[in-house]
Amino acid sequence: MAFFEVKNLSIYFGGLVALDGISFTLNQGEIYAIIGPNGAGKTTLFNCINGIYHPSHGDILFKGQSIRGKKPDKVARMGIARTFQNIELFNNMNTMENIMLGRHLRMKTGLFRGAFLWGKRSFAGLEEVAHRRKVEEIIDFLDLQSSRNKLVGGLPYGTQKQIELARALALEPELLLLDEPCAGMNAEEKQDMIFWVKDVQDELGVTVLLIEHDMQMVMDISDRILVINFGRPITEGTPSEVQRHPEVLKAYLGENEGVCAA
Amino acid sequence: MDMKRDYYEDIQLFSSGVVIFWFVAMMVFLAVVPFIFKNYYIYVINFMAINVIVVLGLNLLVGYTGLISLGHAGFFAIGAYGTVVLITQAHLPFLLALLVAGLIAAIFGFLLGLPALRLEGPYLAIATLGFGVTVTQVIGKIKILGERQGLHAPDLIIGPWHFDTDKDFYFLLIPIAIILAFAARNITKTKVGRAFISIRDAEIAAETMGVNLTFYKTLAFALSAFYAGIGGGLYAFVLRFIEPELFSLSLSIMFLTMAVVGGLGSMMGPIAGACLLSWLDLQLRNILDIPYLGEWLRSLSQSYFSLTGVSNIQYIVFGGILLFIMLFEPLGIFGIWIRTKKYWKTWPF
């Protein structure tokens, strides 16, 4: 049984074929990258896995169980977390509270126990403190101490991306979907992000499914790569195999080399 | 500075001595009010407390969860009629009747929350508006609810105590309002409140982090309706007489105005907004009795507007305040407070 498997996945929006027969398998603990030109369907694929879109054909299996058609919160409950290409943070909460939301599924305080937060020793008080301690570990891990109590809306772009990663990690996922974690970052931030994603794999043992345009990052850290274009898979393989593949060069650099040279 | 700090600091109620001081001062003030003020002012404060309760609930829905309701007068009416009928027909004791009526309102809130899963913005406003109007229409047709003639509230008895005067009501209303205010504040600081805020700020991200939208959106509606129901139940006794006309659309809009003027998504803002507008509402009804100004307004109204124009002047003033807040201070009274605080902290720079 594969850890995570996408089988012949297709999705149509009206007449538009966004994904057409995508299949791949993830082994536990690896970093698997999906690359492709803009509009190739990478984020659509993530949205299908997450349950935001409902695929037209095919199946998605996580640890042998189909997650196709499940609602996003049920998918999260199974241990799949993600970050977004266009930052989707809770702008009016501070960093701590944003990451605390990642603990949502692991907390038990309901309406009543929450409403009667009378002191440190109450159930809600104890639980809040315990989870804040856990979040503090993640804040330490990702070096976010300086923005701990600031509203995330006003933080720099790179930091916001980091907080998204932190929030996803707070879920303690088994599978982490990263949608362009390095987009729009400067060289230094990019290096840090590469380092952290590698750490997530090594230290936390999380399997990572990565979408990225930054080839340096992709080639550095991925164990295997899937290339898609116009919703169709082109090739799959290790970074060095993919780099040499003629179809990949065609998709990225165009067909007629003469035009480029001129 | 002490670097080793406790995580409980982040969520504790009294974050500093200053806060404790003001809280104690406020409590002392509230405790002596009935002994130093005239009866009319106690009535005004009771009226404020009821509006505070409703607006606290409305703020959880509109300010924290980012949904809208123009039908809160409906929940308010359900609470008011529910409490009265449960006491007169089912002979429940007052506090139990109030709680049950609040829960009935919550059930209606849950049901109204279901379409909210698919509707947004203006569409949701229209759906909730329809609900509010329907409730009063239906109540006007039901015999045990007194149809259009209305109902008299029975005597308010809790155990050995009879609540007759405004002063008596004061000692009932203020503790309930304080308890509900603390409950609302605590909810916003714990798991459920964070889920509400996450839905308001980034719905898709909230969903992918495991927040069940169906559950939390309907919960927000139910909770908000519960507050409105409790407020309504108390209102019936403060007024002693209820009729469908009282729970009109303008009341729903008034609740929303209080929340917006106070500052959505904050705790103290809506409380201040509810107090300010309740006070204005009662004062402006008597504006024609003010010497000179009253006469001038009357002649102005009679020569340019309708004869009854001035009797509803409070709505004109509220409309004006709402416009002013929207244009110049979107965060409401809370926003003004934040800026004032900042100004004095950094004064003279």
C-alpha cells in the first residue's frame, strides 16, 4: 500500500481540461516536487487533494483510504496540511494565534468550557497553555520569535510565508502540501526556506509534496519530480533525469532553439 | 525585564494592575448606581444592559465570524415571547424559562445559519431580514402569543424574591449582562473564537486547517441568537408588555448600528456602542420637550417635513452617526479609543 497515491486524476471546468490523467505515488518521508509552466494545473491538483475542488475522474488515496470528495476539514483531520501560493493568513490575529489555529483539531475546548475560562486551572486555561507551549516550539524552530505578538497583516512577505508554514506544521501533519513556498522571496529568505523544508523532512519525518518555480530549490531538495504541462503529465524522475528530458526542455524553453538564440 | 513569562498571560482577563483597577472601579460604580441615581436613570441603564447583551451576541456573529444579520429583532422577539409564555403557560420558574427561551432562539439561529453556508454579504442580509420580518408576522397570528394585541409579562419571581421596581430589575440585569460579557470575551480567546475569526479572515485557509465551516457558521448564528433571546426575555419584563410592533426591522438595524458604531470585532467597542445609542434613543424621544430647540425642531418639521417627522428623530440621528462612522472611523468608538490611547502614550511627540 502506497503512502499517498493519486490515480488517473482529471478535472474539467466546463469544457476546459485543467487536469488530465495525473497519476503519481508518494513514499513516506520523501520530498516530491511538482513543476510545470504557469497554468499547468499544479495548484488545481492541490485543491483537488484538499477537497476544495471535486475531481471529475480518478481517485486520491491516503494510506489506502480514498479522500476524493471529502471536505477540506475532513482531509485536514486525516493529517494533510497545506500552505497557499497567495498568502491566506488570518490578518487580524497575531502570529501566535495564527499558528494556534493549526492546533484547532487537537484542542478539545468547546463553547462552554471556553466561555468559562476561569483562571489557569480551568480546563480551557490548561489546554490553552499546553498548546501555546507546543506552538512556541514551532516558533523557535522557524525563528519567528520577533513577530510572535504582532498582527500578521503588517509583517513582511517572507515572514508571512514562514507563518503559513508554521501554521501547517502546528497541525502535526503526515503529509504537507507546499504551494510555492519560495515565491517572491529574496535570496536569503529562499535559502532559509530550503533549509526549513529539508528540516521538516529530516527532523519531523513529514512527507512533503512541493510546488515550486524556483529550480534551485526544486533540484536541491526533491527526491523525485513530476513535470506537468497543460494538465497532462510529461515525465517523472529524479532531478537529474528530469533536467535532461527533452519534453521538459521544450515545455520550459520553447520548441525552436533558433528563435531563442536569435 | 523578566524574560521568562507564562503563556497564560496571553489569554488572561486582567493583563495588568491598571485593568484590575478599572474593573474594580466599574464594579463599585455599578453597585452604587441604584442608590444615587433617580429611578428614570436606572430604567435607562437597564435598557442599556439589555442592548449590551444583544449586541455582544451580534458582535460574535458579525464582528468575529464575518457573517451578517438583519434579523436579530426576530431572535429578540422569540426570547421575549418564549420567556413570557413558558412562565404563564408552562409555569416554569423565571430563570429556567429565560434559559429555555434563549435555547429556542438558538435553535432558530441554527436553522437560519444553514442558508448562511451558501449565502454571503447582501444575499445573507436579505435572507436574515426576511426571517426577522416573518417572525413578527407569525407571532401576530398566534393566539397564545396574544396575536397583534400583545402580551402582559407576569410578575417576575425568583425563589423568594419578587422583582417589581426598576431597581430590582437592575440587580438582576447587570449580573446577567456581566456574566454574558465575560463568556463572550472568553469564547473569543479560546478555540471556538479563533475558529470564528479564521472564518472571517480567510475562509479557505480555515477550512484546510480543519475548521468545519458548517459547524462553526451555524454555531455562530445559534450563539448570537441565544444572546438575543436572553436579551429579549429580559426586555419583556423591563417593559412589562410586549407586542409584535416592538420587534420591527428598525430594531434589527438599530442593533447592527450599535455594533458598528462601537467597533466590530472588539469587545469593549460594541458595549460602548450599545450604551451610547440606547441612551440617545431614549433621550431623543423627548427632544421636543427641550425648551427652544424642541420648538424650533417642531416648526422646522411642520414647515418642511411631515407632522410626525420629528417623533422619529432618533433614526435620523442614528443614520447620521452610522454614516459618519463609516466614512471617518470604520473601527468605531473602539478605533477612537485606540488612537487616543496611542496619542497619550506617545505624548508629547
